[in-house]
Amino acid sequence: MFCEQSFLEKNAVLAPLENVLKATRHVSGGAESPKEASNPSVPLQDEPAVDEGPVIELPIRPRTLEQLLEYYSHKQEVMHPMHLIRLLKQAHGIIGQRAQLQEIQLVANLHKQLIIVGDLHGQLADLLLIFQTHGLPSEQRQYLFNGDFVDRGKHGVEVMAILLCALVAHPDSVYLNRGNHESSDVNVCYGFAEEIQTKYPGQSQGVFDLFQLFWMELPIASLINRQVLVVHGGLFRYDGVLLEHLRNIHSNKTIPLNPSNYEDCLLFDLLWSDPQDKKGRSKGDRGASSIKFGADVTDRFLLSNSLSLIVRSHEVAPNGYKLHHKGKLATVFSASNYSGKSGNRGAVMILKPDMQYNFHTFWAPPLADFKTAKGSKGLVKQLPEIKKNAKEDMVKQIKSTVYEHQQELYWYFANCDRRGLGRVTVPEWRQGLTDVLGLTIPLQLYQEDLITLDEKGLVNYPAFLDEYKITVDPKHAQWQFGTLKRVHDGLLSADLALRDMLRFFDLDGDGTVDVVELDRALSGMGLGLSRGQVRELLRGISRDSKGHVDVVAFLDSLQIKFTGKNCNPATKDTLDQLAKIVFRKRDRLLDSFISFDQNDDGRLQYNEFVSAMSKLLADDAIQVSNDILLQVAKDIDANQSGAIDYIEFLDAFKTETGPKPLQNVIQHICCTLYQYRHSLRKAFNSLDVNGDGYLSREELRNGLLALNSLVNDPHSLTFEDIDALVDYMDYDQDGKVDWREFVNAFQLVPADQLQPLTRRTSLPPVHHPSAIYSDQNESEEEAPERPPLEAPSSNPGGSNLEDIRLITSPPKRSQGMWGAPAL
């Protein structure tokens, strides 16, 4: 439920986001994406079948289903798209004839039972076991599959192939309800779209669109003998809803995630709501528009519609099923050990013609062991390990949510921490997580895995909030260098203004100022930081017991200084002067370096270096003897080769300390991209008109700008952030960005597993004026003739975010396509 809560909360921006994107395409003259068209173009016609994977022969008969089940019991080769399309076409014709509220009759002496199957979520083993245990559909044995057939599990296509085949082979004995995962928005975010892309490269968009058409035709509820109502989610935010309303809901569309009218609210609640123990209605645990409903709501609905029972799915139950509201509402969930880590049993409900029912629970064995009896027993023996994994997963989800709300939690805890010690009590910690995150789970069950108490039994909340970080795939991490340098340079440029501010606000002359005053000062200095980023910057600066900040110490830690190992006391002053010049003249430094490189080998011999530095210092009216400058050259020449290359020169001048406040700014940007990954996925999917998985630089920018226009502080990005992301993400400079790679590049990891950031050695794009050894007329073939530009990392064991060098341009990768199949 954590994941869907995050999904609904972040997708609260999707409706306005899509409007912004449509306006963007209209202004730019772009075509509407076929994925947004009301009737997507899909390959409905038959084409010659190819004997690859399981084969579907026409006409589809009960024997076809038996053969398909036998095939998938032994191997799971991908069905050829033409066979899958054949199944979809046949099933579409059947399901299109059914009512939105389909009626199922269980007749005594004709039908023995109706088996109601809950969520399957692409878990093929559960479906195979259900058919193996209870038998195939027949005149006497009917099946109702209650939605959420795909997503999260790896075998959504195979599960759907079986269900489609069963429907076509037994049209009078197989029924399907729509779930909340039978919708394109959710499929794009939770795996089914990616599964289709992987299994059907080159044809994935047509297959995906055809599934969306099928979802839209599915009934939204089933009425059994006019006594039992089966829906995927639950009941409604309104009283007075009648079955007649359900019969006439317009559901042939993507499920509205932010319903704004009565009809859409009914459809949304039908697929997304959950029961609760207390009476009445309340905000749902799934976030955004979701609701929960109590026993009184159930009673009124049953009475108004002359019903005796409501059956629903949608929610993991430890035993596979659960009775609510004095037995008038039942949950059935059929994906055992959901997602491989929940530790729950699966269940089906078996309903008899007299409306009596019972549940059958099960553990599905791994597919590899499916044909052996030991499979199921072996899984039961693994129960302790499965429960342990389930607890670990819950802890990770809590920590992920904590990470996404760091600023709000820090503000809450800091106001509880009246003495400024960085500590809160355990009750304050629990209350903060409950109030800020909206958690309803018993935190005491997970407390020992979430926090370690100090000797006084208090919680170190800064350490707790910093336990997890976002790591970025190295291919997509290079923007961090440019962003770090932009923020760093901005702070150094504001040095004098900040020191003036210090003199104004430092009333007692102790060199510190109140963090609120520093917040105001930084926010008004045009540093290119959002309000949220300023607060993250401040969160990384150490404070005294009064909550005050030593501004001078912070600014001094940002100064560029000589950090080489070969520092001679006689040259220290000269090196410090050079460091200031290096920072101040960084935009012209490369030209000066090249102009003194007489043999054009990319390196300065000692005599060339002395001449170059003498000129730089003289421009600032600083006179230094050649003997001192020769010693400076030896100090900078780390490998004592007798010559200095440009990177070696720059590498000698860095910040002395690790700039944690600046790393916090980087993490703020990463956090926003991670938090809104589902919305970004939807936005980029919408902009990817031809479905090839690539966006132009302008499309990437439009997607980021559109999302950012709808995201409020503390999560918003700046235009400078977006420019840096766009510039660096096109790493091979072919004008295209693999947007799926980009969205998946940001992952939550423990802070001690944060990947070191290493600079790429290839040349930056030529559109940056300060690109190292680049010329706007220089061809790529000529580039490799230049000397290597990378110096060894000075911090191989830790994050190189501490290594702020004066290279301003995004590095360019070697040519090559990172192909992605179309979706």
C-alpha cells in the first residue's frame, strides 16, 4: 500500500501535467501521441502465425487452454505477438458484449461452484496452482477473476494469455472484472508496460495499446444471483449509490486518478477504496483521492440494493482472505508471497449456488518446482525467512518515505529539539512520523530496525534522516559536477555580501547568526537555488547549541586552496594567491594555458609554466621570482614528470573540506526526480510520440519544465537545475535521451552504499564555450589526438562530490547508441 500511496500522491499532478504537455505540443506543432488518442491504432487484424513459443490455433477450444497451461508449467518462452494479438482480438469480441455490471447466475443442479480469484499481479505460479487444484472452467465450474492481473510480477503477459484463452474457450464459465491496475497510467509505472517493451521490442506499442482497449471494455463489477456484489476495490464516498448507477457508469477510459465529478468518483472508489474498522468514511491510506469506509457504509449499501454480501480484492491479506464488517464484506487476494517478499498466503473464494461460501488458501511453489510436490512444502518451510524479508521490506519502505519528506521531518524535529542538541524523545519521533508522513502502522514493531538510541535513550534525528541517499547511475550522474560548481561559485561570489550580513546580524560579535536570518539572506542573493534547496544547504551546516551558524567558518571551507601533497613552506603564499586567481579567472584560464603551450602537446614544461604563472600574477600586480615559481611548478607536478597538464594544474586547487551542504543540494534534486519518477515516466511516455523510448533534448526539457511548474516547494527545481540535467543527459550528443534509462537512474540506497561520482574523460559538447580543448570547428575524429584530461581520483574510497574542480562543461561520451526497444 506504501507504493500506491506514493503513486497517487505524486500523480495528483498528472491531470494538470497532461494539460501542460498537450499545450506544449500544440505550441510546438507536435502531433498528439497515439497513446493519448481515444482509440489507439492497434494491429487487430490476423496475420500468419509463427511457431515461436506457445502456439494458439484457431478455433480456440478447451483443449487449447489445456495445452497452454501444460506449456507454461514447463517453460515460459514468450508467445509470438501474432498469437497474443489473436487471443486479444477473440477475447475483445466477447468482453465487448458484456454489461458494465455483469450478472452471473449460479443455478442449483447445473453449477457446482463459482471460484472467485483475487489479485494475481503477474504471478504465473499462483494461477497455474489454482487451475491445478480446482480444475479448469466447465459448465459446472465457473471462474470470476477480480482484477489486477498484471504489474509487479514478471509474467503479466503469460497470466493474461491464460485468462484470455480461458475466456475464449469457456465464454459462459469465465468472467473478468476490472481492477485499478487495468489502466495505462498504472501499467506505465508498475511494470507491465516495461514487460511488454522487453518481450515485444519493435511491436510493443501496438500490443500495449491493444491491452488498453481490452481494459476499457472490462466490466467494473459482477452481480451474482442478485445477492452478492463483486468489485475490485470497495464502496463509495457517497450514500445512495444504486446498482443502476453502476450499470451506467462510463468506464471506457483510463481510470481517473483525480476524479472531479460524481460519476468519476464512483468509478475511482469502486477500484481504489478500502474498508476500515471504524464507522463512517475517512481519507484512504493510498493517498490523494482514496477513501476508506466503515461497516455503517456497508450496511446502508447492502440494504439499499437488497444484497447480502460484498466481495472485493485489492488488499494483501496475511491468510489470503479477510472478513470485515461482521462478515458482510470479504477480501480475497490470490498472489501468495506477494512480490516475493510479503509472506502472505494466497486464497480463492468458493461460492455455492445457495450463496454459502468457503475459502481455500495456498502457497504457490516457484515455477521451477511447479510439477513437484516438494515445491509447496518447501515454501512453507521458508516461512520464517519470508516473514523476515517482509519486515525488512516494510522498514525499507518507511525509510524511503522518510527520505522523501526529510525537510518536513527535520522542521518538525528541530522544533521539538528546544536545546538544539539534535535529539528528540522516542514518543516525539513516533509522533513526527505519524503526523508528517500520515503513517497508521504500529511503529513500535519496526522501531529497533529504524533507529538506534543514544545512552540517554534519545533519537539522533539528523543521523536518522540522513541514513538513506539517492544514488545515480554513473552514465547519468555527470550533471552533478556542473551543479556543484554553479552553487559553489555562487556562494563564493556572495562571500562579501554574506560577511556584510554577518556584521549586521551578529549582535553579540561571536561570529554566528541565527539560521532563520541566514535563510533569508541566502534566499535573496540570486544563487539559483529554490527555497527547498536553500533549506537543504542550511541543514548541512553545523550549528551550535543555540541553533546559530558560524558563517565565516562555512565560507572559509568553500574557498579554493592548494591541496597538493608537495607543499613547500616557501611557496605557500604564492600558491594561495594562485588559488584565488584560478577561481577568479577560471573562464579565461584555459586560453592562457594553451597560449603558453608552445609545442602543442597539452602540457607545460617547467619553463613554460613559470612564464604562464608570471603573466597571471603580474596581471594582478603580484611580483614573484622565477625561483619561487619553479618551486611552485614542482609542488603542482604530482608525479614529478617535469611537465604539468591542465587537469593536473586544476586538480591541485580544490576545496579543503567535504562540502556536505553542497551535497545536500544535489540530494535535493535527486530526491525530487526520485519522488516524482512515476509522474515523469507518464510525462515522458506521453511526449514519446513514436514510442521508441527516446526524447529529443527539447522534449526532455519540456517534460521537466511541465512537471516543475506543478510541483511546489520544497520539491521544485530551478531553471538552472533543468538546464544542467538536459545538457548532461544527452551523453553521446546525438540529440536524443533514453528517457527510461533516465527515470530509472535514481535509486534509493543506504548512505554508506552511495556510489562515488567519477568524472568522464571524454570531451564535453562543443556548445559550451569553456569546453576543455574543444573548438566549435573541431571534428570528433580529431578529439582523441588531445592528451588525456582525467587525473586519478583523490578520494577513491568515498564520494567524489567533495572534489570540486574548475571544469565547467559536461563531458562528452564516445559515440554509440544505448538502444531501447520501443514501447
